[in-house]
Amino acid sequence: MEHLDLATLDAGLDEIRRAPKDEGHLELIVRRPAVEQRETLSKATLDTEEGLVGDCWLGRGSGSTPDGSANPKAQLTLTNVRAVALVAQTPERRQLAGDQLYVDLDLSAINMPPGTRLAIGSAVVEVSDLPHRGCRKFLDRFGKDALRWVSSEVGLELNLRGVNAMVVVGGVVRKGDAIRKVTG
């Protein structure tokens, strides 16, 4: 598949900016049982210790921690489904972004600063202060311009690559669930 150029990606910004600010919905749930594996789920359990139950986050570890253990600030990644739909070009390629929760919600830095809590199903997650950035896999799957786009000034302002989050109240989430900002 041919990757989109910067001009085409920029042309999609208005649609991304139209994402709901305070309450949207969960459009896609993806579990990664192992590196390079994806399972699209209709429902999932979010756990304060494991993150998305059955996902490889905990066992995979992280290069961002001194001992290589999983970074609790990156238990989950939430991404704007409108942005991913644009770079992926087809619905079946969206999960290649590698995120777990694909939401129709404004994830911009202004709208979702670190500490923002979101209720999804019976769970609550909190946006962490650990930035979520594009990587080599994102480049390989969606192209050089897509990586430049999510890493640009506007890409960082809108968090086009998504946000890292932590589970603060475990629970069940389902595709189609409302996702909304909560206080406290």
C-alpha cells in the first residue's frame, strides 16, 4: 500500500479536530498477546496491575525504566481513531498502529493534559505524563511522512500519535462504550 504524503495528511486535520472534547466513544480495542500479534476484541478487562488483561505490555518490559521492567506510565495507549484511520487508509490496517484503545475523542495536549481521568465502561484511566511518540514500526507501517506528521508541532499539540495512560479503576470496556472526562 502506498503511504500518504504530508499534504494529504494535513488535509485531514480539520476532521481530527472535530473529535468530541468531553465525551466520545471507544471504537476499537486491540490486544497484543505477543510482539507483532494483534487481536481485535469486542470487550476487554482493564486491570490496575496488568493494564489490558492478556496484553504483552507487562511481560515485554520497557527501555524507559532503569531495570527494563514495564513502565506503569505506559500501561495503555489511547489513540484518536480519526488520526489512525487517516494514516492507515483502510479499517483493517488501523490496529497496526500498535495501540490498545482507539477512541473518538480529542486527545490534544490542551484537552487531555497529564492527570486527566477518563471513564470507559466500568473502568477509569488516567493520562500519564509520559509522551507517546512514533517509532520505527510506525514509520515502516505508515511511511516517513506519517511519522513526520505525528512528530510535527501540530502533531504533538494534537497528540496525533496518542497518549499513554494508567488504569486507576479496573473494569470492563466494550467496543462502542462512551468515554468521558471525569473529575477526581
